[in-house]
Amino acid sequence: MRVTLLGSGSSQGVPEVGCGCAVCRSDHPRNKRTRASLLVETQGKNLLVDTAPDLRQQALREGFTKVDAVLYTHDHADHTAGLDDLRAFNVQADAAIPIYGNKVTLDILEQRYAYAFLPRPERAWYRPCVVPHVLPDEPVFGFTAAGVAVTAFEQVHGRIKTFGYRIDNFAYSTDVDVLPEAAFEALAGVDTWIVDCLRYSESYTHSNLERTLGWIARVRPRMAILTHMAHDFDYVRLSSELPAGVVAGYDGIIAQL
């Protein structure tokens, strides 16, 4: 399995428009963060987690041209607003793309992108085309996407719930401020965990550094990678503050499992 963190940034990305802080002015490439998204390559399939607004840029940067399925964590725009860019992958596959999410997420996406939920175009791919698969609102459950076994687990993200995903011994937890006990059970024995960490201070919708490090100490993965990071974090400084086995994520970081 090969996992690529396509985007490691918060909802506004880093640098933020109009911000003059030291991180936003930094020329360090790992302080340039597009919106959070993930590519999992396994069993000959490419699973995309979320369609960030920067999807086209991420695909060009990483050089991938195939998406076999999309797993949505939730409906927020920084995780979904790149749906229209799935059109390019429709062209490559000459097929509709299956997407997975809970009913709330898929209903909202259909409201925003009704044209993508229509049957495939008869001629050229002049628009994206997706096939929705509704996932249950359950604490932990398994399903298959493009033939790949996936375990989903519910997380708390402020007033809403999001899905974390586990594939074999890899797990991804973005946009979470509370992890229920069932989620910790689903994470047991995981080797590599990419996990939400917005900033140093507390947030009512995201985890902060202290809380995330506490989760990591409990789950005890071989490697933990922080993601969904705002401009509060300078890559060099943060890296110097992290314990062994925990790394600051950045766009394009790859985990081989």
C-alpha cells in the first residue's frame, strides 16, 4: 500500500489570503499547504479520500490520473469543493466514479452538484459523473470500495459527525475534536495513522497538538503524521517539538505500508 497526503492544510490553506504572518510569508516548501485530501493506492486501485478544492493542482503535482472511488469524510467545502475536477478522471476511465459517504453528505453534494449525479453523458465527458453509495450512520462498520475492504468509524467534529477510515493497517482521521471509544477500538493495532491537528490552541471543531499527541500515545501507531494544519504551525519548529514516531505532515508526504 502506498499512501500520499495530497493536502495537509486547514480550510483556508497555507498561506492564507491576506495574512502576513511569518508562516504565510515563509518560503519553506513544507509551509505551503493545500486543503486536506488523501490518495490510497492498494491492490491496483486508487482510492481518493475527499475532493479538496485543490484537487486538480494536487493531481498534477503528484502525477496520478486514475481514481477508482472517492470516500468522503463529511460535506464541508474544503473537503468536497473539488468534485467538479473528477471529470478528468471520468475521461481517463471512460466511466462514472463511485463515491461513498453518509446520507447527509451525499444529499448535500447532490444539491450542490446535481449535474454530476445525472446518468453518464451519451457523448463527450463535458461534466463529471458520480454514482453515490450511502454509508450507514453507525459507530464502526465495514464496506468495500472498488473491491477494497474499508472500515469506517465515526468521529465528532464540533456539531457534526465525520468518518475516519481504516484500510488494512493504515488509518486516516481528519476533522475531529472528539474520538469516541468505538473509534479507538477501530484504530487498535494500526501501523500508520494520519491524524487531525489544527494548531497549538484549542478549537471547538478540531484537535490541537496536545490532544492529538495524547491520542497518539494511546493508539501507539508505529508512525503518526499530523494533518489539517493551519498557519499557526511552522514546519521546522513543529518538527523539532514532536516526539519520536510523530512527524509533521506536508503536501506530498508518502507512507509505504
